[in-house]
Amino acid sequence: MYSRVALAMVAFAANSVLCRLALQQQHIDPISFSGLRIVGGAVMLGLMLLGSRPRRYPEFSWVNASLLSAYAFAFSVAYVAIDTGTGALLLFGTVQLIMTAWGLCKGEK
């Protein structure tokens, strides 16, 4: 369990570094960058689902997809305006708090 958490945190940190590198050096604008990330993630998820065993999947939620997209766009725009430490603290803290709160609301221990 702890190794998965550590891997997730390393992935979050790597994501932050790669985002900042791409956006600070103006290789791409924040909106295009977020769009590319969202489309790439959707394509990868679709490929993973095609390769998996058939089973019942939860119903798709446009609200969740919209919230995730808004989050991605907001942070991509913010990456060019806020310091690295502040951005990482907000990103990690917000994600962890929301995930924990949602789990508690759903009755997870």
C-alpha cells in the first residue's frame, strides 16, 4: 500500500515538473497543453478498457469529467503565474483533501 502511495506522489511531482518545464519555456500555451493532456488521457483510458475483460463499469459522469477538466485547465494556467512551491502545495493538498473527503462521504474507512 505504501509503495503505491509513494509511486503516486512521485508521479504527481513528475507531472508538476513536466508541466512547469513545458509552460515556463513557452513550448506550448496552457490551454492547448491541458487539452492535449485530457485528450491523451481519454484515448489511453479507452485503449485500456478495450484491452480489459468485459465487466460492468460505473456510469459515466459528465459532472466528474467537467470538474476534472476545469481542474486541469486552472492549474495549467496557474503554473505560469505562481511559484513552484506554492503550486505543488496547492496541487498536492487539494487533491489529497478532496480524495479523503470524498472517501469519507462514501463511507470508506
